[in-house]
Amino acid sequence: MRLFITGGSGLLGSKIAEIALEKGYEVFSGYKTHLPEFGIPVKIDLLDKDFISAIKEAKPEVVIHSAALTDVDKCEIEKEIAYRINVEATKIIADFCRKKGSHLIYISTDYVFDGQKGNYKENDEARPINYYGYTKFLAEGFCKDFCIARTCVIYGSKPASGKVNFALWLIKNLEEGKEVKVVTDQFITPTLNTNLANMLLEIAERKLSGIFHLAGAKRVSRYDFAVEIAKAFDLDEDLIRKAKMEEMKWIAKRPRDSSLDVSKAKELLKEKPMSLGESLLEFSKEFSSSF
């Protein structure tokens, strides 16, 4: 299978590329700044409308579109840039896939929901409360005949694109004996990038369409997630200080409970969403082997 991944050097994209290569796929990894570790590197800039020519040259059977402006506060400030990257570029990619007969998997987010109820199913009404979520919701509209994969708080064992994810940030601070503030009133379904990548590759292989909620199988608060990470790495959980969302200096609103119901994925996929315990065990193994 010829696979093109946008955001190929990112936390998710790099893991998809790594596993896809192990499966013997031909992998093209699109990137803007950071050279991908896995796959054939293809430089693309989603702000350049001609970026699609680089994808055309690869002649992919499947495109996994994971690249996006995901900085929630930056999206709130730089709305035009967010719209061009998250909405317009997605439309261009979807039109290309439709024309060429390539299967598209669009990576969306739990932030399309307002967070009023949590445990969202695929058919629940999307009602974003920040501009990032709004752009991802708009982009979903161009991908309805393909696969829309919504996920939540991705974490992994290695930094990607020059950034550390929540789990690595927490471990680093706790190892250095630093106190951290983590909110107790925001609920999520944290997702290990390895588990997510395996589910996405199964969808790619089977050419499945429709909306899938692909996340971890456990709904937890940010704080409880942090505590579980500390326990898994034998770190001092007393350094994790409880905080409330209103205390955080965020520019954009965040949903209080954007946890995802993964029942559909559990039923239809061979690669199942992992429990938090399973994910953290795998995460700790990968973390240890990366040093």
C-alpha cells in the first residue's frame, strides 16, 4: 500500500509511518519544518495552495491527514492562519482524494464538542466552543464520504516536531522535583499514539468510511491521568497540585468533558482502544527503550 501522511514528523504521523514501514508499506511523510524520522520525506506547506502537487506525485492509495494547527490558543488569535491550514487545506486534500480515488482518513478532535456531557458518540451533535474546534468541525464537512477519526489528548514516548506531549512534560518535571498544576475538572480519554496508529492503519487497510471515535477506553480527569502516569513511573505524585480550569491562563475556552465513547471502534475494529492501564504499560516500555 502506498500511504501519504501529512504531519509525518508529528506525534501521531511519525508513529503511523514507523508502524506502516514495519508492515511493508511504501510511506511518504509530509512535513514542513522537522525532517521525519520514518518514511520518504516530502516537504509541504499547507499555507501554499500548490502543496497538493507534492501529494499528487506520490500517487497514494491512502492519505492520512494528520497535519493541522493544533495550538488552541494560537488558533483563537490567528484565525485566518488557522482557517487556511485546518479548513482550506483539508478541502484541497479531500477534493484530490475524491478525484484520484484515494482513500482519505481525516484526523479530527474531541474539541468539536462543547464538553457539556462527555462520553460523546459519533452521532452526537458537534458544537465547538473555540476556534480550533470550529475549524476542525468545518473541515469534517469536506470529508463525510471518507473516514473522520476523532481522537483525544494524544501522548507518546518520544518528542515530535520539537514538542513534548503532556505525558513527557509531566515526567520531566516530576523527575526534576518540580511541582506542576493539573486541572481536576477537565475530563478526557487520553490516547497512546501507538494504539491510535494501529487503529488508523486497520481502517486504511480495510478502507473504512464514516466517523470513528478513536481514543483510549478510559474517561479520566487531567489530574487523575497525571497521577496514573506518576504511579507508572514511580514518581512523586504529591508534586502534582490540583487546579481548576478557571485558574489556568488560557485564551481560548476548553470543553470541560470532551471524553469520547469508543464503543463503535471496540465493536468494529480488531485493533481495540486500550484501557489506561494497558496504554501506560506500553508507554513505559516504549519510553524505556527510547533511551
